[in-house]
Amino acid sequence: MKVVYFPWLVMTLIVFCLSYAGGKAKPKHLIVPNFLVMMGVVENLSLLTQIIMTYKFGTWRFLAPILIAWILYLIGNPVFALVFN
């Protein structure tokens, strides 16, 4: 297979399978929260890929909004944890 057309979908399915397998292996394992935590990594990787590809292909007018969205995403996670913890 030379091309994977939906790499983030494949990664999401792998993360779900890992979370589901963990739920079957350990009864106390929480499938949904663990899946959401692992999806945070996939989300950051996809945003970073979008930033790199936007920079590489020279669509400068889209680079600033994507960078702002990623920075707000990074700021929003700890703020949410502090406010709702």
C-alpha cells in the first residue's frame, strides 16, 4: 500500500482499538476517558501537520488563523483543567 488516504481516521481507529483492548484487559479501565485522552495526541499531531503543510505550500493567509487556533487550543486545555477541577 503506497498511499494511506485517511491517516487521521486510521490513527483514530488504532487509538479506539487500544482503548477498547485496555477495557477488556482491565475491568477498572474507563474506555471513553482513556480514548479522549489519547485523541488529544492525535488532535495536536493533526493540527501541527496542518500548520506545516500550510507553511510548506505557501498559503500564508491561512497560516495565522491556524496558528491562533492551535495556540488557543493549547491554552484552553490547562485553563479548563484549572477551572473545572
